[in-house]
Amino acid sequence: MLFILLFEIIFNFKIIQNNHVILPFKEYLKDCKLFEKQKNFTKLLLDNYLDYKIYSEIKISSPPKKLPLFINTNIKIFRIKFEEQISNFDFSKYDKYMPNESVTFVNISNQLNLEEFYFFGYSLINETIQLFQNENYKNEIEIKNIQLYSEIKKSSLNNNYLYSFAELGISFSKETNSQTNLLIELKNLGIINSNIITFKYKDNNEGDLIIGEYPHIYDNKNYDKNSLMTAYIIPNYGINNEIKIKMDKIYIRNEHINSDIYFENNILLLNYGLGIILSSEEYFNKILEIFFNKYIHLNICKINIEKRGLNNNYHIISCEKNQEFKINEFPSLYLFKEELDNIFELNYHDIFEEIDNIYYFLIIYFPFSNNNFELGKPFLKKYQMSYNIDMSTIHFYKNNNIIKNNNKEFLKAEKKNIIYLFNLIILFVILAFIYYKKINHKKRKLRKNELNETFKYSIQIDDIH
């Protein structure tokens, strides 16, 4: 009984720790060499960062096939698609998924006669997938009967398609079809506890998408619960898939006149599908006035216009790298939210990218935008955020976001955990020894009684004779 109880404690502890899944991701960028002949790096910048792609890997079906999994913040569903829709991506190191070869494939559209999905070019299927449950990317969990969309060709309704990649939509809208939303399905299956996501950049172009729990729960060595700040975002009930938050202050600091310049529009959009920052008109005009215009007059900086479609003109500022261009004097952009108890700063290190001795300003103005700041990778890489979709909240760990490993509190907690584990082991050994002694004592007593009974029985027989 003791061993069963200890096993249950350890097993349940493991389940509590593995209440999340992890998708390691990389960013997919077009090669600069493609644009070297034309020297059109503004086009490269916009191609790479306006439609910013990050991808992971996923194993699907049985036997499992490994496919690239693109994180697409412009959709809300989980689906598989054909190869030709992603250009210049190396598919050679991945498998192809064919439904007819999978023993776990089920076409729900056929079973339920869901003809409307065929009309839109998709069928609804059930499949088995595998996801990681720790940051070492070793512990995979097999999840059966996950529903997702599979792209079809309207000319054929059979399942002999070769699929090359999957797409995962992260929905921040409360009105989502749970049948095709991976987060809700994982929660319903008990794989995750909550619809919480965290994008964690490990370096400039790699990181982890963690789904299911807060960082201080699955990684209390590096995240402190007491430093978790919470703020409400503006709930999204419509078709737009965005994170919208109202800041208390958005401003820049003009060191020349020793004053702060505040902007009227305090609404921000956070977008992990964006590799740049889209500027409000108010900010763009002001930053031209107090910083860039003098360099434009000196022909050091210029405004490049990149067109997308008929009327979509993106204004991208580029500046030559030379001694006259004082990039370190660039006025930082500050964002303040009282509930998060932090002033977020974007300085010149964060919002300039050097390509071929040219500095490209990563805050880009688009005249036909909704005149809000839309913050992408430059902000979200620097400041790690978590989002609770059910509660419409955003979360940030203050004090430099992550606790350093040499922090005294961290070492204290580590020591406490080690002592606790050591005491648990000692207790287990003591209880096991007591249990062994008790069982051994009963055996000896039983054996002694058996010998006594045998002895008495022998005497009685001898007396009869």
C-alpha cells in the first residue's frame, strides 16, 4: 500500500508539471543574396517582416510523419496544406503526409456529410499528433483524435493528397469554433490547464511557443510568481485576430529640450505575425521632425516608398552608416501601463537593423492603417509576454523579465527544493525499512508458531502410542 501511495504522489506530481506543450520555433526569412544585385533591401525588409513567418515542426498520423508547422496569426484554425503555397522553403528534410497511409486518419466530413467544408476547399478530419512537453524537446506526448482542416482540390474528393506543411492559428477571439481550435481541444483533453500562451524568444530568430500554463508554474526556477504583473486587454469578439491594449502613456523623450512628448492615441496592437513596428501618423511625423529631417537634408537618410497593391504605400526610412549619423542620439520610444508596473523602452538598438552598411528603421509608416501602433518582433522579442485568452489578460514578469540563475532567491529556492527532495528520500527509506521489519517480524512469528504447533502435535501423537 505504501509503495502504491508513493507511486501515485510521484505520478500526480509529474502530471502537474507537464500541463503544457512546447513548440520550438524559428523564423523563416528570404535570403539577402536574392536582392543584392538590385540593392532593393527595403523590398526585402517588407517581404520578410510585413508577412513575418515563424515555424515549428509537428508529427502527424500513425506511423508519424514530420511536417513543418507555420504559426499563422492571421487565421484561427489548425490545418494542413499543399507545398506550392510556401515559396523558397526547404521541404526536403521533411516528410509528406498522405491520409490514406495513416491508420489514425478519419474523414469527419464524409461521416457527417459536411458538404459546406468541401465548398470552401477543406474537409474536417481526425488525426493523431505528437507535441513536446518540456524545453529539452525529448518528452513527446501522443494526442489522439485532434480535429483539423485538410485542404482539398474541388475536382477530387478522395484522400490521395500529399500534404507538405501544417498551419496553426493562434486565436485571441472569444468566438472561435472549438472543433478546429487546437488550444481548446488540448484543454478539453486535459493536456493543458488553461488557454494561456507565451512566446519566448531565445535569441534573434529562435524561441519557444508555450501553450497551457504560466511560466512561473512550469519553470519556477527562472520565473517568480510574485513578479507577475497582470493587465486587461480589450476583448476581441469579432473576426479580427489581434491583441489590443490601452496604454496609460506613449511618449518620446527629447533630450535637446529636456522634455517628454506625449501622443494622444494610446491604443496598441500586439502582433506576433509582424517582424516590424507599424507606426501611427502622429509618431512618424514627430520623429521626422525632431530627428530624421536634419539627416534627410544632408542626404544621409531618405524615405523609401514600397508599394503593396494599388494604394498600399509603406514609408521606410534608411540611413547611411557614417560618423555624421548619430544613431545613439535617437530618442527612445516609451510605453507605460500602470497595471504592468513597467515603462517599456524601445531604443536605437531595438528598432534599427543594419544591412550592407545601411541602417533601416524598423518603425514603418503605413498611411492607410488605423493610426495605432502595431508592435511586432522588435518589442515582443525584448519583452516576453503571456496571454490568457479566456480571461482577456496580458501578463509580464517585471525585474528584467527572467530571474537570473545567480539570484539569491533562486539559490534559496533551489536549496529548499533539494532539502525537500532529500527529506522525501529519507522518509521513503525509513518507511520502507519499517515496512520490511514489520513484514519480517510477522514471518518470524508465524514460523515460530508453526514450529510450536508441530512440536505439540508430535507430542500428542507420541502420547497416544
